[in-house]
Amino acid sequence: MKWIGRWAPWVGMLALALAASVSHAGEITLESPDGSIALSGKLIDFDGEFWRLETRFGEMTLRALGVTCKGADCPDPGKYAADLRLGGDTAMLEEFLARLIEDFSTSKGLTSLRTNHPNLGWSYFITDANSVPLARLMARPATGAAGLRDLRKKKADIVALSRAAGAPFDADLRHQIVALDAIVFAVAPDNPITALTPAQIRKIWSGEITNWAEIGGYDAPIILYLPRPDSDLAKGLEADFSLPGWPANKVARKVFDSLVSLSDALTNDAFGLGVVDFGTVRNNVSLALRGECGIMQSPDRFGIQSGDYPLTRVLSLVTRKERLPVFAREFLAWLEKPQAQRSVADLGFVDLMPEQQPLSRQQHRLSNAILNAADDVTLSDLKRLVTRLRGARRLALTIRFSGNSTALDPRSTRAVNLVAQMMEAGEFDGRELIFAGFSDSEGSAKGNLEISKKRAAQALALVRKTARRAAAGAVRLSPIGFGEISPLACNDSDSGRRRNRRVEIWVR
């Protein structure tokens, strides 16, 4: 029975099946992709996902993916190709999901043929190495909200969605985070501006500031380069940044259907101010956000992964809580793998594999701590921070709690699960994981220190509870609270204070 061990890797499933009525009675032969393994028998049933055969070894159920059927009674596999309807935001579908579908197909040795349908969207026809149809995917770009409505009405099967990092997910649907992104303000390479304050951006939107000279740039009018007003990016900017809706009528602007086209046009206009996402900055320069207290927040990969940058977005694929066709399940499973995450990074978006950064790369934290220290924060508090974290590296994973509760937002839940998985895989064996709690500046320094200690202990407990299969004692887990001494954002707004209430994870 040595053949069973060779058969198992490519069929994925080999088991005795329950007795069932015979729907086909012809003799067929199933072959592995390379033709080296073959199994013959009478066809009992085929549903597009599994073969059921009566063989000399008994009745068997075999997974269909990659299997070639030979014989006069082989059914037409094209009749079982998955029909999948895709919905969601135009930019997400066109500039992100479509390219991942192509990368997935290439990685599996499949062929993807794209057809554009004017005013309707696009479609992909996926076939295997033997030209057998596996899936037909039809995308109808619109908005994330429209996609979710179609999903609930069963007019869509998979919806591509971009949401603020802390936004709650819909409990009745299944959300799979596949990448991170951010709303970014960008200028052409020869524009001298490197940062804008939220107040300056709001005045540009309202028409109070119309010339670059008013904010330290050229004596030239500011021209906004914008996505469509109904796009998820525009809606997100309005909600996440508290902008007064669409810019005032007197503000000069150019509107683009495609973020790629927007970015390319911006490159040639030194007087333009563009709104793009991190993945489509392309040849332009991202602007940092400068708080009124002087803290700078830059849209770089580490800042987006950690959630330090305030306009971070979560890119997810949303489905109903029901069984999807095998092609869709294979695609969604592939998106969790390192190969897929490399594709995400190659596309210019931010992958989910966390970076590590030493304290020496975060010197701005010390200057922020000094400039924004309250009267009851002492030099010994700052020394304690440096002494404890020197030699350690911060993981780009941050745990944040919702308000005063112990509930986590979706990003934080994923951070807990990922740290737990890394512990179970032994990636931190023999090392120390430091759970460093921080607070905002509301209240006394002493009270904030206690709050930060409590949150650090809560985060540690959540990770320990989740990492059930981790070897006991293999990793030293240490909670520590630092209070308000290292702000990532100004404490003059709810969003800034929320960003400062966090637990960072450091490894030594």
C-alpha cells in the first residue's frame, strides 16, 4: 500500500466514504498532475470538488483540485467551474484584488484570462494546466458600502473593503484582513513642502488657504488632486480626518477615477496636493502629518503596521458565513501565506508580516517625550524608558483597547493572535517579550502610570491565553507600564489620545 503515501500529498483528502446511490457507472482513471500516480474505478459521483469512486480498495473520496480524469465517462469539469461575483471599492478591486488574483493563478500554475467590460467592470476566466475551467470571476466596482449591500442580498460573493484601522467589523459577515494601507497626502518630487498640520489641511479644504506661500512653499496656487467623491478613500478621509466633506467650490481641483492616474498626473505638477493611498504614492513624496504640539507622524511601513500613523486603513475581503466554492477557499487560504504577503508588498501596499525596529531607530520618541512632558514627569521617568527598552526591538504590532473596556479592536485582536502564533512556533524561545503599556496625558502622571501597568498586564494575559500550544517557560513575558511619557500623537484630540493609549510589544 505504498501508493497511498504518494497519493495523499496531491489529493489533499483520501478516506472511505459513506454508501450512496450511484449517479455514474462508467470506468474512469484519475491521474496526479505529473501523471506518475493513477487510480481507476467506477465513477459514483462528482460534484466539482470531490470524486467518489468504487475501486479495488473500496469506495474512496478524492479531492478534485489538480486531478485529471481520463475515460469516456469523465464528466465535463467546466460545468462545475465556480462562478464568483466580486464587489467593493473601485480602487480596491482594480489596483489590489485583480493583481492578487493573477499572482495566485501564477503560483498555482493556472491561467487567468482577463476581459474588460466597459461601464460594467471586468472578469477573469481561470483554467488549469489542461485548460479545464476552474472559476469565472466577475467584478462590478462601486463602493465598499454598495458591495456590502450586495453581499447581504447575495448579489456578491466576495467584497473588497477598505476601512479605518479601528473600525468594527460586521458581526454577521466574515472579514479576512489581507493587507494594510493608509490615506496619504502627497506632492510632486520638486515641491519643497514635507509636512502639513491637520489645521492647514482643513483650511486648504475650506478655501482659507489657497497658495503654497501661505504654508512655506512656492508662490503658486494649490491644486487638489482628488479621487472620486463617492470612493472609499474620499469617504474615509472625511470620516477619519474630520474634513468638512468635499472641498469648497472655490478650491481648485482635479478629480480622477483611478488613483494610479491621479498619482502619475501629480508627479508632473509641482503645485498639486494629492490624496492617494500608500500603495499608489508611486513617484511622488508622502507628506508627514505634524501635530500642533510638534509631533510628526509619517506614513511609512512601520508606522502603518504598528498603527502609529493616524490614517491607517485595513484592507479586508468580506464574505458571508457560508461555504464558498473550492477555488475561493484556496484563494483566501493562499492570502494568509508568506508568498501572498510578498505579493502584497510588491504591489506597494503594506503586508502583514511585522517588522522589528530598535529604539535607536526611534529617536523622535525621546524628543517627543521631552517636548510634551507634563510638570509631574521627571527625568528619571525618561531614563527608565531608555534603560528598559535599550537593546530590545519593537514589533510593529500594537494592542489597543476600545475606550475604557477590555475589548480589542480588529487590528489588536489580530496582533494578539499573531504574537501567540509566533510564540507557538518557537520564534521567541529563549528571549524576553516586553509588553510596554502607555497612556494619554489625561489625569495625573501617577494615575496614568498605574493605568498603563494594568493594560500591559491585560495584553500579556491575552497573549498567554491564546498561545495554548507554546512551550511553558520558553519565553519570558514581562509587563511594564510607562504612563504618559512617550506620546505618538498630540493629546489635544480624542484620536490623538486614543493612539497614545496602547501596549507595544518589544523583544529582547
